[in-house]
Amino acid sequence: MQILRELVEPLIQTALNELGIEGDFWRKALGPSREKAQGDLSLPCFPFAKQLGKNPVDIAEELSKILADKVDSNAVGGYLNFKADPNWLCNEVLSGSKKEETCDVLIEHTSANPNGPFHVGRARNAILGDTLVRLNRLYGNNTRAEYYVDDMGKQVAILAWALQNLDADRVDEILQDSEGLNPRWRGKPDHETVRWYQAAQSLRTGGEDSSIEDEIGKLVHASENGDDSVLVQFESAYKPVLDGMLITLSRLGIEFDTFTKESKFVVDGSVAKLMSKLEQLEIHDTAENGAHFLDLGQRGLKGKTEFFYQRSDGSSLYATRDIAYHMWKWKQCSKLINVLGEDHKLQAKQVGMTLQELGEKVPDVMFYAFIKLPEGKMSTRQGNVVFMDDLLEEAKAHAANVVRELRPDIDEEQVEIISEAVGVSAVRFNIVKVSPDKGFTFRWEEALSFEGESAPFIMYSHTRACSIAKRIDRVPGDYEVSEIPESVYELLRTMATNRDKLRQSVNENKPHVFAIHMLELATAYNSFYRDCHVISDGVVDEFNFTISEKARELLRLGMEACGIIPLESM
């Protein structure tokens, strides 16, 4: 609790000086109490034992006596615990948070190959990335969401070749044994176009015509050398697919501020200049086939130490263009964040080390583990892909069943609105609440529970606060407080850490920290709602109403930051 920390730290420093302890090394040890009943902050006194020649238990008790008339503290087992005064805490929470230093942030996320519909395997990147964007904006950072368009890779080349060489009848013939286009998505360009990609993949893997691979290879090579006609061909192939993917992402509440093409850095000469710079580096070397690389082993990299950046024919690699892209991104912001799957760790390390060799800064990277559905692991390029459009429809259908069961009194139009919001929010939150470095299996019963650690649970808490606000339909009036009940105090404690959890999530790139806080806030509000009546016998308790309105505001803002749709009734 930062507001309490700011209050007690000067008092602790004075008390420690009185005992003969100099320096502020103890500040890092000051943190949340192990048990709420003991207090809000706790200072372990073990580091002082050797210097003072005393037992930590005695030191904690001595410090508590020195601070007795200044702050509420207690000594337990060598720890000095601090508890916020309820009335002071109330004033601090209701007066609003202090403004903090902010910065310009660029967050690049998703950046999926535009060769087919957005699938569940890509969802964690997009949802975590967008949540980071939302959290940074809530914090006050000037934040830009960036999509890096892979407009010259092999996947796009395969799609472009297929669209140029195969007609609809031929595609149907090749894919006759596979599952056809879902009628629900007829007319959606990404679902329509992916069939051409699938057909080309089938021909490639079948090995019946080796010339296909040669033709695709020529397209890739031409794009990597900045061939305008090929890049135009590629764009006409992938643009409808990308548009369809963005429609899906928009349904999840995910939007982008800017789109930057990979080819930009070839066409504008940035890659050529970069390769010249790389050739001048101390760790540059040339392979027997004439390809150029950096020996990052000389800088301590283990494993795959050769970082190739130029082919023997002079063309660039994806990694080379990625470095040029990073150099460009750093000109747009003061903080740069990439969201990458855990399978990109080596590549990210190589890029970071190369940037350092060039005198550039290294970006923050949020790596994430992959999610599964109960049926098994999802694949990117095989036939067992689960499309995000289908998952969202299933989420909506599951949510509709739950809503109909809980609210038999509402009509189907209302069911439609609520189930869409609940379904989308459930999918997002079930992913956000898990630490990015942990894999997990997505389960419907967990995601859609109105009582568990889920989006519907938070949404329902918010609607409770909204129902109170609607009934009273005015701003809170003046109030007097003599004694603060326990349920109010617990809610105040939780609201007091709102900014702390937001700061941690933003500074450490950990969206799950704030997501878990939202669950705690919803739980605390539900206890308050149960124990502290805002309206009793037609009379409004202005203090409880003020507390409820503050909680409603924090719930709404926090839900929006997590991608949960804040309905006012459900």
C-alpha cells in the first residue's frame, strides 16, 4: 500500500536512527504483511540484529514503542507491522490518487501472419498485448498499439501463389476430403481465402510438382529484394485476410493505432544501411557459402551463437529486417515492449544483443506460454486449428445458456446482448488472469462461472454497484463518519492498493497482477454490499453511497483495462 508506505517510511527512518541504524537498506524489505490481521505493511527486523547485537523480537518491540504515538504498529515475531488508520485511509482513498511520472510507450503485439483466420493459438498474444496497452493508458502513459505486418514472408508467398494459380474449382477439388467452409463465415474474407492457402499447402506437402516450391521460392526472394510488383501482388493477397482477422480482433475489443509493413525497411533502404553497419562490427564473420553473420558467442551467447543477417546473394533475412524495425521503433517512444511466444526467446536474445552492438537500447519483452483447449494442443498450420471466430461463437452460446438459467425473466434480445458481453469478457479474462509464463488449459466451466475467479463474477459485482446508483440517481451528499465497519475497511484497503497493482502491472509487464486485483476488488465489494446497506427503509446512507460509488468507478475502469465489458445490468 503505497500511500501508507509514504506515511511510515520517514517515521521508520527516524526511529531507526534513534536506535543507531544508518542508511535506507531496509526500504526494500518493507512490504505487505504476511497476514491481513496483523496489518497492511510489515518490516522484518532481522537485518538489524547483528549491528545492534539484539534479538529481532526485541528490536521490533522497541521500534513499536518509539512509534506508538505516531502510527498504529505492533510487533510480532521479529516483524514490525503497520496498520492504516481507518479514517485516514478513507480520506486518502476518496480524495483520489496522485499523478505519477508517465512516458511514451509503444507496444507491438499479435503481428500474426495474414494467411488465414485468426486462431486460438494466437489469442494469448493479442489479448495480453491489448491488455498491456489498456493498462498503460489507464496509468496515464501515452501508449501506441503497433501491428507489424509480415508482408514478405513465405506464408504470404504461398497464399499469393495460390491465388494466382488456382481457381475455386481446383481448390474445392484439392480440399474435397477436408472439412469445408463453415456456412456461418461465408463472405468473411479470411475464412474464404484460407482455403487457397490450405490447397497450396496440400500441393506442396504432396510433392507431386516440385516446380511449385521453386515458384514460391522465387516470390520470396523477389520480395526480400524489394521487388515492387511482387510486393503489390503480396498485398492484394494478404489484405483481405488481414481485414478479416481485424474484424475478429475487434469483436474482442482489440484495436491498433498503426500498422507497419516489414517491406518498408527494405524499400526505404534501412536494411541495406543496417547490413553495412553490421559488416563493420568486431564480431562480424562470413560463412563458407558467402553468407554474413555475427558471432554472438564472443558476447556470451550460449547455444546457437551464429546470428545470420545476410544471405550469400546479398538479400536480407527476417531477423535483419526485425532489427531495422526495432531501430525505427525506438525513434517513436521512450519505452518499447514486444509480446512474443516463449518459442521466440533465442531470437529475441539475438536481436537484443545485436541492438546493443549497434549502440541501441534493448526492448522489454513479455514472453508467454501457450494455451490449450481440453481436446489437446492447438496447431498453427495443421488441420486441427481452432478458429477464434468459432471459439467466440461457442463462448456466446455457453454464456447464453447460463444467462437464460439465471435470468428466465428477460427476453431473447437482452440475452443476446448480455451473452455476447459475457462470452467475450470470459474468454479474455480467463487468459489475462494467468501469469504469462504459465501455460494452461481453457475450460468453459471456469471462464463462465458467476461465482468463481471469472469475468462474470466481476461483471456481476459492477452491476450491483450500478443498480444502487440507478436507484438513487444523484451524486453522494455530505456525510459524517464515527466508526468504519470491517467490511468497509476491507473494501477501502483493497481500493487503496488499486494504483499499486496498476503500477506493478505496467512497470513489470504483468497484466495478471491487476486482473487478480480486480477479483479481490469485486470480492471486497460483494462483502460490503452484503453487510453495509446503502438504502435502508428508503433512507440513503451517504457514507456507504460514497464508498459504493468509488468502488463502482474503480470496477468500471479496471474492467475496461482488462477487456471486460462493464454492463450496467445482467
